Amino acid sequence: MSAEATNPATPGPIAPEAHRRRSRPRIDLRRLGRAALLGSAGRGRLPDAISHVVEAHRAHHPDADLEPLRRAYVLAESSHRGQMRKSGEPYITHPLAVTLILAELGAETTTLTASLLHDTVEDTEVTLDQVREEFGEEVRYLVDGVTKLEKVDYGAAAEPETFRKMLVATGNDVRVMSIKLADRLHNMRTLGVMRPEKQARIAKVTRDVLIPLAERLGVQALKTELEDLVFAILHPEEYERTRGLIVDNAARPDDPLAEIAEEVRKILREAGLQAEVLIRPRHLVSLHRTSRKRGRLRGVDFGRLLVLVNEDADCYGVLGELHTCLTPVVSEFKDFIAVPKFNLYQSLHTAVALPQARTDSPGGTPMAGQVAEVLIRTHQMHKVAEAGVIALGNPYASPTEEQLDSDGERVDPTRPGWLSRLLDWQEAAPDPDTFWSTLREDLAQDREITVLRPDGGTIGLPAGASCVDAAYAQYGEDAHACMGARVNGRLATLSTVLRDGDTVQLLMGQDASSEPSREWLEHARTPAARIAIQRWLATHPSPDATPDAEISVAPLRPPVDSSAAPPSGANAVVDEPGATVRLAGCCTPVPPDAVTGFVVRGGVVTVHRVECAVVARMKDAGRKEVDVRWGDTTECRVTLVAESFGRPHLLADLTEAIALEGVAIVSATVEPPSQQRVRHTYTLQLPDAAHLPALMRAMRNVPGVYDVGRAQHQAATP
């Protein structure tokens, strides 16, 4: 149950965002509580408690059927009756507030119905079958998805397999995540009575997972407020300093942004362009970032101008007038209408300054040199920019003309490219740990670039991506045959780092035997490329390759064997009297891995994991296969590979994390850094094989480490 409560002493963010200005003042929870306690309205009559939800919903969907909302509220109120939040308000005020957030963003009726019911299955006697009987399969599915996501966040949030299952469910219908984001926003607004350590824990999960997801779903209205609330909890001193800057600026007698806004209105009126010109103040986190980037802030830095028009063509008309009558800053121009961002965002960005000094402002302040950022978009673009996928309605409803492509096929707006990629990765990733590291790495990307294909298509990639990443993004595993690229018409190596707006032509070989190079991994930034390359290398080991040479490090505990040779298997039992048993260095099997063995030179039996690529080669070579079972001893040796971003003291921190888990380091390899990335390979002696997952999690939690996995050496057939 979400039991956070309102705490008036907790400073809330100053909220000057446009979405706050155009919405009603925040609803009084006590008033909602009193309305809820009055009981249900008569049959067919809308209860007073949901009047605000209905009003907001009708503003976006005037013809909506309100009966499902009435029935959902009645069921939720009766089910939660007697449950209280820590503020003393009836618990029903929470789903009401969550639903109001979604209604103001334009969510359709099915989403609002599920939102009212989103805690009933988790916290009351209501079952999913009852929800299906009363409201249909669609509402049941959404309620079930939100329930599962709640367990992920407040339970074992870092358990990769659990999160993978939840993401698959969310990916089928992103309305699940929309409800979850609104749920988290209301809980963050009312987090004040929680213990500081719990506030910090919830804020960190919000920062690391939910805010990046809100960004990728395009729900800027939720993302910006969540950012400010997290900022207040995790960085209270910087938060208060930034609040002070806003208060001081508001007390100034003149407003340079208002001066420029009036000039823009005059220019557009004279040009006969119908447009609404608004001042859009920066939210706290945005202003904090701006102050760190620019130092001392000027009046125009506290916000941006927003110009809203009716048609796409008018956006470019406004741009032309502003660039003609004012002084444009050419380097600030970006066209996200022709090339939308990965999260559906469309807008023209520019920056302008008045051409000469203006002293007719109220304070007589000269205006020359004051540069204002300007956003130009249609009203529909603005709706999508604020609400993202929430503004795009029910993905299962009949498509509108705008949702059809040139071939008459539906363009699925609720499956943006990044989400489709993530779902593809979870299918391709060999294990949950690899997928979890993939997810964390993708969410850590703070911006994306768009590169152009010669055929007019686009490819979305993270900043810093190379031609290798572009190849796998466009061709999938067929990119193994890529031979080179042309960037902006010039031949380029596959290691070339791409910039926003580059045109990339990938040169593909026709030879079916073409294969990727291990060196490509050094240039692959996207998880999709890395997973594809690693999977190919694991299933096509080179017969001449040997494991990388190892360097010795001082063991933190006395090792069983300090040599670099494959460890002995006292642990593995074979039915070969007198045979020497060794664990294969290519796959480093440990209990309880399913294993098999082969007799090699000198009568030695090497033990491999059954999925090891060498097993198939051994069988093809006619080597004798031997049954292997694990003995009673639980001690084992394993080789792990940690991939990280380079930083000082990383090796010391990793070895300390391993030592704290009670594990001995037998040997270690540290490869030379490549593009600020470092690869560490450790052979470790574990007192208990069952401790391996905990050890891998401890290594992965070391700052800078983004992946830890079992070693997959390329080993020659003995």
C-alpha cells in the first residue's frame, strides 16, 4: 500500500511550468477525503468526489462515456474504505489524485478507469477476475501490470529477471507505465512524513529508473516535476539556492523575457500570423543546470518563449519572421519537426536577440545582447510534448488518419523506437544479468542523436555512438557483414563516432561467411550491437585463439592455486577411474551448472558447461563424452569479467568489493583502457557456489561498473 502522507513543512518545488499554469490549483486532499467519506452517489449519478476528474477529462474528451469512471470510483471507494494514509486522509484520495493527474494530461477513459482501481488488487479483497467481469479485459490487464510494477519498485528493485518480466508486460501497453508514473508523482508530492532514509531510497529509484522512462515516453509534464521533487530530497542545499535565484528574479522590477515576448507578438501580428506567445519559466532542475553551465544568470535565462500555432507550415513561417526581424543565433537552431526526437517530441528550437539597445522597458534596462531561447510548435505538438504517449490515446482503438503511414498501415505511437529496442534486447540477451546491465546502460544515456540514411530514413542512437552501432540498429545481426561506411559522403571506418544530423551509408558485403571483428566491441556503444557481437563470438570461437594472458595481483586471501592454468575439478565427479579432472577455462563451470566432460590428451577429463560452444566442436571431432556430476563440496572457482568506465581507484574498489564478499582472487587481468572503458577479468575462488549471484551484484554496484558476467574465453580444441 502506498501510505505516504502530506507534510506541509517539506518545501515543494516552485512550479512555474506551463502545464502547471494551465491546470487548476492542486486539489485539497482534505476536501476530497470528506467527499469520499460521504459515500457513493445514487445509481447513475456521478459522485462529487470525482467531479474534478470528470471536468478535466471532458476538456480533452467531451464525448467520453463517464459510466465506467462512476462504477470504478464506487468500487475503489468501498474497497479502500477504512484504509488511511499517514496524513490521516482516507486512502481513496490517492487513486483520485493519480487519476486527476492523468485526466489533466488527456488520458482516455480506459486509462482513468484502471487508475482509479490501480491499488485495489494489491491492497483490498478485489480480485483481477472481478475487475475483468466489471470492466473488461483491457482494464484488468492495466491493473495487473501496475500491481506488478509496484512490487518491483518497493521490493527487490535490482532483481534483473523480475524487472525483465515487468518490462515485457509494460512494453505490450505503455499505459501501464503512464499510471505508474502518475502514481509515483503523487507519492513523491506527499513523501514528507517518511523517514529521511526511506525518502532518499524512493527518490533514487525515481531518479535512476522512472524519470528516464518518463523522458523516453515523452511525458515531460511528469518528468520535470519528478526531477524537482527528487532534487529537493537528494540535493537540499542546491535546491534551496536555486529557489532563492527564482525568488530574487521574480522580485526584479523589469522582465526582459516579457519585453522580447511583446516584440515577438508585434512581429507576428504585422506578418498576419496567428500565434500565441507565452513565457515558459524553467523548472528548478533545468535552471540549476543552466546556472552551472553559464555561471551568473541573466533575466532571460530564467525561461524560454513558447510560440504556439495551428499548422505545421506556420511553424516555419514564424521561424522565418523571427530570423528576419531579430538577430538569430544560428548555432542554437534545431528542427525537431522534420526529424522528431526518439520520444515523439516535435518542435523548432532557435534563439534570438533584439537588434539594438532598448531602454523603453519599465526599468530602463538596455536589451541588446539579451538572447532568448524560443520554442515553436503547433498546439497538437505541444500536447504531445507535455503528455507524450498519454496524449495519443488507446493503442487498440481504431486509428485516426494521422496514425496511418503512407501505405495505410497503422503507426504504433505507444511503441517508440527505444522501447522496441529494449524489448528486442531482452529477447536477445543470453541471461537476465546481461539484460539488466543493458537496461541500466540505456537509461543512463542522457541524450540521443539522430542520423540520416540515404533513403530518407532515420536512426536514433545514443550520443557517442559509432558506425558499428548504426549498422546493428539498421540491419540487426545482418550487420555482421558490414565492411565500412560513408559518413556525409566520405569513406569512414566503422569506429567513426557519429554526430547529430550526420548522413550514414553502410557498405554491406555479399559474402555469407562475413563475420564481425572482436575489435568492434571497442567501438560499440549500444547494447544491441554489443549483444549481437558477443553472441556471435561466443558461438563461433576461433580454433587458434587462447585466453588473454593474465597478470598476477596480490590475493586478498591465500589462493588455492595461483597459476593461470585451468583449475582442478575436485568438485566434479566422473566415472573414469584414476582420471584427472579439470574445469574448462573457456566456460568456467561451477555448481549447479549442467555440465559434461571429454577425455583429452593424457587421459585428462575436461568439464564444460553444456551450452559451451566448445562442446559441439568436441562432439563433431569425435571426442569421447563422459558423464559428470557435482560432488558434495560446494567450493568452486569461476572467472568473471567486469566492464566499466575508467576512473581513478577503480581496481582498488573492485578488489575491495570482492574481498568483502569473502572471495579469494586467484588471478586478474586488466586490459588497457579503450575509449574510456576498461575490462577486468578475475579468476576467483568461492567458498560456496551459491554465493556467485550475490558476488556479481556486489561487483556491479561498484561505481563505474556497468556489466559483470561469466567469462566466455575462446579456447582451442585440445
